Amino acid sequence: MKNSLFVFSFLLLSQLAISQTSKKSWLVGGSATFSSTKEGDITNTVIDVSPRVGYFIANNFAVGMNVTINATSDDGNKTSTNSFGPYVRYYFASLGKNAKLFGNAQGIFGTENEGLGSSKLTGYGIAAGPAFFLNSHVALEFAVSYTSTKAGVESVKDNTVALNAGFQIHFGK
């Protein structure tokens, strides 16, 4: 009897974790990034918070909106950016009963505030990594991301590679 109960519980928990990326369910969460670089006497610090909401239009495939709030301090010069954009996410491989790999792509539209002025910001980002389902509704995610943006009158390009960590809450159908 104990073995049957264990097997039944294992199968039920496996289905709960996998079903969180099913069609007609919601995804709410985000990620946060912190980086600090020191080159000689110059220190560059970046704090980035990105909440998001999405909807699964097919199994394992979500579309949604991403908002990013970023603050940068580079040797005392402070810059902030506020942006939003659409994103798509696909969960493409199972890593056992409680984890999946995902890929994410997003568009970026917003403003960059630096010193006395602000300018238009555009770009894109991609990310990939594992999502570990802690229970039937919450996933802890880690990702490697690449972001490319252009801002300012001269369209200065900024390319960033980062490690991200975040939580996603999955709401069933």
C-alpha cells in the first residue's frame, strides 16, 4: 500500500509540474540582475528589475509584456532607463520531473535618462536557461541573457551579457 501511494504521489506531482506550461495558463513574475565591474579606479554598478506577465497560447509557448527598470552608476555618473516590450517564451526540453529549459526573446522600447537629458531607447534581448518548479505554481529560473540597445542622438549601441535569476508564478487554466 505504501508503495502504491508513493507511486501515485510521484506521478501526480510530475503531472503538476509539467502542466504549468500548458495552453490557456498565465505566467507572472520576473527577474533581477545585479552586476558590478571595477577597472582600475572606475566602478560600474548596474541594478536591473524586469517584471513580466504572459499567457500560454499553446503548450510550452507564452507571449506577453515585459517591463524593465534599470539604474546604472559608472564612476559617479548615473543613468536610468525605463522600458517595455513584447516577449515570447518557449519551454523546449524537460530536465526531469520538476525542471524545463526555456528560451526567451523580447523587444525593448523606452527612454534613457542621463544627466540633464533623456533619449529614445530601442533594442532586443534573448535569454535561455532552466526553470526549476518548486511546487505546482512557482518556478525558480536562472538564465544567461544577451541584450542589445541603442540610445541617444548618436544611437550609441550597448551590448550586455548577464546572468539572471527570477521567479515565475504559473496560474492554471
